[in-house]
Amino acid sequence: MIKSINTVILILIYCFIIVNCYDPEQVHLALGRSPDTMAVQWATMDTYCTTATNVQYGISESDLDNFVEGECYEFNVGNIQIQQSHHVAYLIKLEASTKYYYKVGDNSTSTWSTIYHFTTAPDATTLQSSLPQKFIIYGDLGSGASQPDHSSTIMPWASLEVQTGDIDMILHVGDFAYDLDSNRGLVGRQFMNEISNMSAYVPYMVDQGNHESGYDFAHYTEFFRNQPYNLDYPTVNTLNGNAPNNWYFSWNIGLVHFITISSEIYFDHPTMISDQWNWLKSDLEIANNNRTLAPWIVVNAHRSIYCSCDSDCGSAATTLRAGVKQTDGSYAYGIEELLYNYGVDLWINGHEHNYERMYDIAPNEIYTYLSGISTQSTIDPPATIYIVTGDAGNDEDHEEFSYSQPSRTAFRTSSYGYSRMSIYNETHLYWEQVECDLSVSPTVVNEVIDSFWLIQNNHGSFSR
């Protein structure tokens, strides 16, 4: 006992007199490029990466017998924002569909996080027993530091579902903390800690929104370094320096091929438009050749291609949908043609602070708000289905619909909530919208207000 006490005293002296021991925080996971990899990232509030990047993990909480050392990256944006060290480590050669326990920290000072756990993605052998795959999807969340009314955010209910359910992944389609860089970055720090009761247990996959544009998207880029970044266009540059390209990238999980693209490039980085468009075309070609294994293709970005709430659904949506207008009056680098030609099943975005589920919409070369042709079908639809899910909380209150509901829209609401997507097999997908809005109903929350089955027996190009 005396020896143990002396050891603790020596560690305390070492931590607070000789060096500083910084507790790990902001823990979040991301999927790797294959089912046997999980990427974990966390932060410490030291400077110049004085803290080590270590992970201990194993299949038993009492026996974390594997050890990995990762890399640390300085974050300070020229000493303007609070300084942090961001740690990224990759756990590789993991067994598919297996529960692992882990902790992160600095082995040299015995400064460790609590023990978390995650379940790895399925492979071909374990896939059938892992169905249905279940995903939580939302955009425009906000944090306790930015919410005008914290009680309206979806976090209490979404995090409960993560802790008590069998959620395979979270997809956050932009606009995180309002803003990650606000108050010298303290808002972003609080946000990352708030989501850790979800993100430390299931992969937290992301794309950038307009509210991440501060310091040229530095906080988004650095805070989510652990995403499976783009290998074909491997780096981006922010005011914090060069970093892996997590602005547009893709990954597979079970029966789904997910693609994140940046709608913000069209408005803030026009010189990157052609590179992203060409990469997206190439990635969709590869994904279509793999539809036997991953038949569902889902593309997400922050801004809308189609919506019906306000002026966002006009010129900005046209830019994404049709592309950039050329000097001869034609358009180039439009997203819609790629979604249609390569048979993308779902387009998902946030940005509008509401929820709007549309039917299939096929391009008709009319670049107006009411462009597109819909058969109002969810069984073997002949075009991509579009969904806006940007009502997770935000700091700007509800966004009402100023336009009449078009026939292409199946359901819309301005109440706060989040979406669930369940993949039952190669042909059946089930979608739900969960309302979590105390301003709508103080006593009835966490209820499904919209749902539908998407049945697709003919995955592939819609233009064939």
C-alpha cells in the first residue's frame, strides 16, 4: 500500500512540477478504408505536442493487451485561437463485427482517458448477421455554448440511442458548433467534448458546412483529421497549414458506399471545383463496379440541390445542381448529372434548418427552383431521392417554409429532429425522421414523424 501511494505521489510530482500531464478530451472515432481499421482522434490542451499519442485496446475491458502509437499535430492558427494538440491513431487488423475496448492517452505519464468501446464494421463473412445496419444522420447541430435554447437540440435523445442501441455510424452533414472557431475556439472545444458520449463509441463521419469556413476551414480540417481522407487529392491547405484532404472522400461500410463532397468549394474555393468533380466522377465509376458488394450509394454534402424553404433553393442550389455558368452560357461541373448517370440512391444534406424528404427527381435541363421531374416513387425509383435533414438544433431557431410545398416533396417540417437510416438488405432501405423538439411538444419527444421504405431492385445508372 505504501509503495502504491509513493508511486502516485511520484507521478503527481512528475506531472505538475517536472512536466504537465494533460488529460485526453474530445475523443472521436472514424471508419478506416477497410472493415479492419478504426481511427481514433483526441485532443490535449498542451502546446507543441508535448503529450504522447498512445492507445491501449483489446476485446476485454480488463485486458487492453494491444498498444499503438499514433501521430500528434499542433493546432494554433498562428496563435490566434487556443492552442491544442490533436492526436490521431489507427487501430488496424481488427476482427470484423467485434466489440473492442480502448483508452487513449500518454503511457509515459499514465495519463489515460476513461475506457470506451466500439464495434467494428462487418466484412463479407459477418455482414448477414450484422443486418440491419443502422445509421443516425443530421446536420446543423450546435452546442451548449451556442444554443439559444439547449433543450431543443437532439443530443440527449441521439446520444441515448447510441448508448442503448446498436447504431453503426453517425453522419453529420455540416455546421457543427456555431462556430468551431467562436470565442477563440472554446465553442469548438466544448462541442467536441459534448458529442464524445456518441463519437467515442461509434464512428462520427462528417462533411464541412458554411459555418466551418472560419480560418479557411482550419478547425473542421484539424478536428476531423481521422476521417478516411482522399488519397487521389491527398492534401488541403488552411490557415493552420497543410492537412489530409477530408473535404471530399468516400468509404464503405457493409452494403453502403458513402461519399462526402464539399458544397463549400463551389462558393469559397472555385479553383478546386474541377478536381472535386473529376474525383467524384471517378469514385462513382469505381463504386458502380462494386455494386454487387455495396449496392447502395449515398452522397452527402452540406447545401441543398433541391429544397423548398427559401432563397437557398434558388441560385445556390442551381450552382450545385447544374454547375458553374461558363462564358458561352453553358454550365459545367454540375453534381446532378453525376448522381443521375451513376445511379446514386440518396442525396443527403443539411444547411436548411428544417427537414424535407423529396421523392425521386430526375434532371430536365431547366435551371430554376422547380427544376426536375419526379414520379413520386419509392419503389424502384428512376432517379435519386433527395433529403434535407438540417434541423438538429443550430443557433438560429426554426426555419419555416416560405414556398408552397411542391409535388416532388413527400414530407416537410421545421421542428427539430434527426434521421435514422436502416439498411435491411441489398434492396430494402428504411428511413425515419425522429422529432425531438420541446417547443413543439414538451411532453412527447423522440417520436417518429416520417418514415418510408426505399426499395431498389435495379441498382445502377438511371440514364441507362
